[in-house]
Amino acid sequence: MKKDVAIIGGSTAGFFAGYLLAKEGLDVRIFEAEERIDPEPRTLIVTSSMKDLLGSAYEKIVINKIHRFEIFADGKAATIPLSRPDLVIDRNKLVKELSVQAERQGARVLMNKRFLGLDANKERINFRVSNNGDQNAVEESAQVLLGGDGVFSKVAQSAGWPAQTTVELSQAVVDLPEDMSPDITRVWFIPHETAYFYWLIPHSPTQGVLGLIGDDGRNTEEILRGFIERKGLTPIEFQSATVPRYTRWVSNHRQIGDSHIYLVGDAAGHVKVSTVGGIVTGFRGAIGVVEAILNNGPGNELRAVKKELDRHCFIRKILHPFTTNDYVSLINFLNPGIRRSLGQISRDESFRLLRNLILRQPRLLLMGLRSLITRR
């Protein structure tokens, strides 16, 4: 019997999963709470893996390409050239393009449908939706239900998944400094302000977004404003988001009789905690869910995503206690061979990246072990 799938939330991973499932001939409905597909603009940077996942469609959503990274710590600097450019995209354009692709394959996108809750039985998932502002619930059902409704997923809450830990992302559109080329991304490590990093990502020849990830409940935007002022820049507009902070793998699947519930994207926590990037891993998680639905069981892709996310969690555990002196030492270790490795291997290939770095600079292994011991 032809499976029918209901997807809650028009997120990037939700639409991508809908596109893939509809392409395989499944009956797909995507329920979106908003009245139209028009999310808030937000500049994102992804690896060239996005091109491999989206094919020719990626050209419609790329607004800039990055060929070099410049990293800074306490006056020390290093430049890393990329053999395959990173892609700068606008999340608004990405979501719109994915919705078009899903509908072209036959998925039905139902707008103004807010998810209220679910009741699972042996054969079907019964769930309730309502028009925004309407208290009268409409009963719907499906054999398979996908939660693509973000970090505070109501599907996850209704099905009993635990709440996720989160971090705050804040960035501001600024005019690029006069000495900065639009094909360069700059990264600053200032650990007493953020355990992550600041970034400046150009999205046009003259402008970019300067941002950071906040933690420890601090006022992220206030810290960002101080950094922008020190750089002599002026914020034009602010963008923000709450992002899952991956700490360990939690199964994104629950089975009740013959019916199934899955989570994808931010709802599943498929975000690399090292850089807090989740578009590529969210897409790969969606591929894994589609694989599981079609084959009636998990396949290789979800296992690969778990390993990738766990490795990034390991990297974050090493970096989180780093001091300014540690980052200065790290930059000093970046000899020409290491810089080539960093530029040739994607951030989405963490195992290859770690292996090559350790082989080329064994002192990085000792530095990482020391950091783990300090953390403990």
C-alpha cells in the first residue's frame, strides 16, 4: 500500500524531506503554520556539499562564494585558501526554492495550518491542526509523521522527546571594511566573550553579516554590539535565531504499531556543535529519514550523520575551554601543510580533517588532550 506522509513545519529539512519523498511517489502533505512561505532573511554559510545535495537548484540560492578564511587571535592571524569555495546563501531564498521543488514533485503544501497535538495508534498517527487564530481543530491522520518544526518542535513535545539545550545566534548586517575583499570570511577567537567565535561573512560586494554564538545565558546582542563598535562598524539590521546545541545523539524515530514518527533538521538536533551549522547535516538527516521510510528501517545515512555529529561534539569539547593563548598557539601551529589540509577538506568531513591535522602536526593532539583534561 502506498505510504502517506505528513510533514509538520516548512523548514529547510522539512521541505527537503518532502521533496525527496514525493519524488519517490509517496503521498506527501506539508503543514505550515504561516500564511505564506516568506521566512525572515538570514545569511548562512555552507560548504560546497550543498551543491552536491541540491544539484543545479543551488545556483538559485547562492548569493556569494568564499575562497579564503582569515582567522585572528590576539593579533596573530592566518589565511586559509579553500580549494572548493564555501557558499553564502540567504535562508529566505533557500526555503522558497525548496518549497517550489517539493511542490513540483507532487507534495501538497498546506498553509496557515498550526499543529496542535497528536494521538498515535497502531495503524495511523492522528493529529490536530487549526487555522491560525481559529480555536476549532481539524483532525488529520497519516501513516508517517515528520516533525520539521524547529528547535522547539511541538511534534517532539507531543511525542515525548526531551527538550533540547540551545544557544543564541546573533548577527548584524554591516558595511564591509575597506580592506576586506568580498570573497573572504573573517573569524575572531575571543574566548572571554564567547567560547565559540565571531564571524564576518560577506553576502554582497559591499556588505556582510558580523555575528557570534552566545552561551552561558549572556546577552548575545549586547556583546555583539560592543564588538561591532570596537571594529568601527555600524549595524544596519540585526538577525537572530535559537539553535540546538548538540550534546549527544537522541534517536529521531519512534514507532507505535505500524505508524512512525520522525524528526528532521533542528527538531532532531542535527546541528554541528563545533560551528553551530545545521543546513548540510539537516539535509543529510532528512536523506536518512527518507531512506528509513522507504526501506522500513534505518540505513547507512543516519548512522553516518550520528558519527559526524559526535565527532563535532568531540571537537567542541576540546575547543570550549581554550584560552586566548591556546588560540594563539593554534594559529602558530598552522604551517603551510596544515593550511592546505584545512582548505582541501570540507568541515563536513570531520574524520579526514582531524586525521590529516594530527598527522601533519602531532602537537595538536597533545594540545587537544591537555584541553580535555583541563575540562574534566
